[in-house]
Amino acid sequence: MNAHHNSHDNGHDNGPHGSHRNALRLGLVPEQAAARHGDVTITLDHDLDALPGTGRHLTYAGLAAHVDDLAARLWAAGVRSTEHLAVHKAANFDTYLLACAAARIGAVPVLLSPELDGATAGALLRRLDRPHLLTDDDKLRTCLAPLSLPDIAAGVLTTGPARPGCTPLAALAGAPRRAPVLLHPDRPALMTHTSGTTGLPKLVVHTAASLYGRYAPQRRLAALIRKPETYAAHLSPVHSRMYLALAVALPKGMPLVIVGDPGPAHVADLFARTRPGFVETHPNSFMAWEDLADDPRRPLASVRYFSSTFDALHPPTMRRLLRASRRRAPLFFQFYGQSECGPLTGRWYTRRTAHRADGRCLGRPLPGVRVRLATPGGRRATRERPGAIEVRAAGRATGYHAEAERFAHQLHDGWWRTGDVGYRTRSGCLHLLDREVDVIPQIGSTLDVEDRLMDRLPELAEVVLVPGPCREPVPVVCTRGDAPLDHARWTAATADWPQLARPVQLPLSALPRTATMKVRRLELARSLGSAGA
């Protein structure tokens, strides 16, 4: 390995965390964890596109070395501190390595979902003003093909073979290693984007200081986990949750199982081999994994902790997963958060309390988070008259890149308007009723009705209420195994809601989704309207 060269520009801090202690340095997380837990294992279920031949079994020390290697290659390709490196490629754990590598040399990783179409990806790339682009052969042949990349990007790197106008990462192997570049904690350190459920995604700017604001309360909660359980995660590699999850898990020396393929049969095989004690994924993936409870190998038997973020999980799914564990007192954590703010509230359930779970209850604010409900005239928010959920959080992002006014529009005297509506119970629990844009006037809470229908009809894999052409609530239903819907059972289960339109049955795979598997409700409503539903 070549000697490191010091690199501290104006405005940079010294020391592993910089002079500002409250900073989370993504580029240093693997290295610092490896210094304490170098032999701890990382199991992948897929190959790394950026590092072919590496295999699927790593150690913390190997992870840190790969990040250092990729950082050197990015520098050799001309990527410099404060510059943007847009990563738009197939979903793969190498996205995490590449983002940490970019952060290590002071560049700003900008993570674009592989699900974005070419027009959206092009619009976001133009918004960045000639970033470096790191992509793969498939994207170059498909969604990026219509774009004039030389006009959009300062340079194009690919994990694939050489192409005209592109530099393969493989050609830069052996580049001289670089010392970490530490920017001021308030400088941009990472960009992700919103789900785009309400239009063109917004590029969310995170700093080392705002990332630390998210990290600190999660580290406090993780301190309650005394034994370093094997941590299995299926998370979007372009979502900030992946980076915060590993910033907590790696320093604790938790063996990792990174799940790329969420197919239930594949996950059953993987968990039967690796026996995780902590499992985290999106709510929709947990729903798809319910049937693992019936697998004779008991792939969930070893799980002590389940954790769901992004959306509340339907209670029947939670109960079934908890019953599948053979640990003495398994816990199911539910967190409510947002791309712009990170996790905001949370609670946990046990086997004894899960039967009373209310899918709309988001729990209480995490340490350092304040929540209020804004209502007309300042009256108290109730279930019947919910308020707009607003928060103050140290982990709040600092802006939308190139859209300062749009970001400021959601700030009210320092309070961030989440776009959700809800109320607080007498005991202090926050209840989410709907996204503001998803409210259907004839329904008190679409999410509550969906939860109750899932409880009453176990044959449903998913149900989503969307507004029809006349704003009537249209239930879109997906059954397990795409079996025909039993209309007699449906009629009985929906007797409490005569205002519901006739159900529209679709295969689960037909639901439009975001990178974190949320259903794109507005897009779904539009597609039904165009289909004459």
C-alpha cells in the first residue's frame, strides 16, 4: 500500500472527528470500527459490482480497506473535496462503500435511486451543476442512454467495462492511497433524495453535524443492546437510513448480514444459515417475510429484535413475526421518521402487547426531538380534527439543494412541517392518520382503515385506499398468491365503511413503489383513473 498523503484544505478540521466533536464522518466509520473489531464478519447475498472478485464474505478490516481503495480511485479519477459524486447504479452494497469512499476524500456523495427513470435522473443531475457521475453498464445502456452526459457531468465513472467517454473503476486499481479530508461539520457531507411520491424528488442536503444529530439518539438506544447480535438489514443503499444504521452497528462490533434480494424464499435460506438476532427492513418487506414464520427451518427463531422504519407496519404482520421468534422476550421496534429529519418518534412491542398494537400509534419523541401539532386557531388536535405534525430535531437536514425556497416553505419559526397529519393521545403518544396529500374527506384515516382491513382479512397481502375520479375512496387490494378476492368476505369486512367504492384487485408486483418500498399513492390513483377505475 502506498503511503498516505496529508490533505487538509481551508475550512477543514483536524483529528478523527474534527475539532467539532458533534460530527458523524461517514468516511471514517468503517476505519474506526475496524480498529476495534477488525475480524468481525460481513456476509453479503450478492457480489460487489465495483469490486468484482471480492466475494461475499468480508471482515470489518476488509470493508475499511475497500473504502480506502475506492477513495484512492475516485481521487485518481479527478474527484475532489466539496465536489459532487452522483451515484446512480443498480442497488448493491457497493453503493455504501462508494459513498463512504467519496466522503473520505471530502467529496459529497449524491445517491440517486436505481428506480429513477432517465428523465428524473437527468433532471436531478442537471440540478447538481456538472457533478462527477458513477454508474454501471446497465444504466448507460438504458435510462441514461438518451442523455448527453458530457453536457451534464464533469466525468463518468463506471463499475462496468470500458466505454467511450467513461472511465472504468477497475482501471484505477492501485491508485495511491489518500489521507482523509475532513470538511467543516456544517458543510454538505451527503445528499439523498425524497421518495418523489408527490412529484420530482428533492435533493436533501445532510452535513456531518446534522448526521450526528440523527446518530446520537440512536446510539443511546443501541446502548440498551448489551450483546452484539448479528444484524441483518435489507435497506435501500441510497437512503440515509442505511448510513445511520451502520454508523450504530459497526462501532458495536455486530456481525452484518446485508440482504440485497428480499424474496422470501431467498431470505429464508439466508437467515437459516446466518441466524440473525436483529433484523431491520422496510414495512413492505416485513409483510412479504410473514410466511417465514411457517418455514420448518424457523429462519426467524433467532431474532431478538425486529426494527421497522419509514412507515408504520400493519399490526397483524408484527404479531406473526414476534410469534416466529424463539427468543425469550423478542421486541419489535417501530420508528417514525422522514428523509429530511431522520427518526423522530418510536416505541416497541412485545408478544404480550402486540395484540393491542395500534398501527397509527408512532410512540413518543426520541431524545432531542420535539413534536407539536399545528391546527387552525391553535385548538387541540384530536382524532376528528387532526393537526399538521411539526418537529424540531437536531438531525434535520440543512436544505434542498438548489431549492432553498421550497425547503424554507416547510419551516415555521424553526419547526419543520412533515406533511403528515395526526394527534396526540392523553398519554403522549403521537398518532399518524394520513399524509396531507393523501387525505380523503369521506374517510377519517385511510391508514387506519387499511390496518383494520388487513386485520380482518388475513388473505390480503396489501390494501391501499386512493381517491377515485370523484374523490371517492377506492380500495386497491392485493391477495396472497394473487388468489381471487372473496367478495362475500370483503363485503362483510367493509360493512363499517359503506362509502368505499368497489375494490380493484391488482398483483402485489403491480403497485408502484419508491426505493424504500412505499406505495406511490398518487401515481397509483392516476393509473386507476386512466384505466377507468
